[in-house]
Amino acid sequence: MRLGLLECDHVDDRNKDVAGDYRDMFAALLTRAASDLELLPYDVVGGEVPSSPDECDGWLATGSRRSVFDDVEWIERASAFVRDLHNAQAPYVGVCFGHQLLARSLGGHVERSPRGWGAGALRLRVRETAAWMRPPERDVDLLFMHQDQVTQLPESAVLVGTSDHCPLAMFRVGTTMLGIQAHPEFDPRYLERLLRERVGRIGREQTNEARASLDTPLDNDIVAHWVVRFLDDGSRDD
């Protein structure tokens, strides 16, 4: 599978020593689930938006420090491309910002969370099981780092998973588009670095709680298999 990685941000240079850039994190995660996967990065935040959904077999959009409702040209172009993918029924998975981008591009709503930051290892409860969820799990523990979240799904969306902090934490649109608020690509060491840098923004008490949660065994590899199978199944729906 040729998977186009829509890079909606880059890791700060001072933090790349932990696990590289986002392309490195996703390559490390997804190739554990599919060794023959070819990851093709597109520097969307730098203005490199694909010209056609047909350039790759499937697509994955990363997180970002920006908000999807920011008035920035590259976000508008990325939103238009997501709508092109939807019209073409092309496989797409959005992570964090990419999850929010999918929702907003198709008519959903995204806003600052009234609960504050979602940070640390949190449990996502599966509401809908599907064939691509192999191995099947009712709950998965994943790393989160966000202050925006989806508060209204697009009209055609189906809720797949929820968490206490983020009720709309995972959803799908048809059989080809999936959004996940969590960060299955994150290494706990990288999230710990972000938490140390964001104490002033998140708050000391919540930051300490999030750092304490980083010893939780994570289900990143399970979700990696889900993502690969979802994309593979979607690419064969045609």
C-alpha cells in the first residue's frame, strides 16, 4: 500500500532526538502492522497539498499545533482535499488534528474543550465493533494531547469510540474515512517532553496527573493494525 502522509505539522527540532519527526513516528508504528507499507510524506503545513486522491492508495493526516478553525490558507486547502477524498471514496484516517479536520471538512463542529486539555494516557471505549478491528478489543489505552475536540459529528458519521474527556473520540464516515482523537504514534517519552514544556498552558496539577499516567501499558500496536486494515479494506471497496 502506498500511504500518503499529510503532514499538518512538524516536531520541533529540539524534540526530534526522542522519536524523530511525525513521519518517523508513523513509519515506526504502521510498519509494525504492515511491513510492505510505503509511506509518502506531503508537507501540507508547508503548502504541499496533493493534487488528486489517486496519487496514493490511502491517506493519513497527522496532528498539528494549529486549530482546524484557524484562518490559514493551508488548512483551507487541506479541508478541500479531504472533501475530494470523501467524494472519491478514498481511504483516509485522521489523527488528532486530522480527526478534527475530517469532522469540520464534512460539516461537523470543532471547538476548545470545556474540560480543558486532554493529556496523558486515557482509555478509549469502543462503541462499534467492525471486521477491521482485529484483534477485537472493547477498550484501548492511548496517549492524548489536545485542547480542541470534535463536539458535533458530520451528519453522515457514526460514533466508533468515546472517552471520558472526549465523548466523540473516534468516528467513521462510511467505510473509507476514520477519525481518531488519540495519538497511537506517540512514544511516552515524547509526550513527557511535551508535558514538561506545556506546564504553563495545561496547569501543574493536570500535568502531574498526565505524567503519572505514562506508565500505563499502551495499545498502540493494536490500533496500528486497526488503521492498516481500515485503510486496506477501504482501498478494496472500489
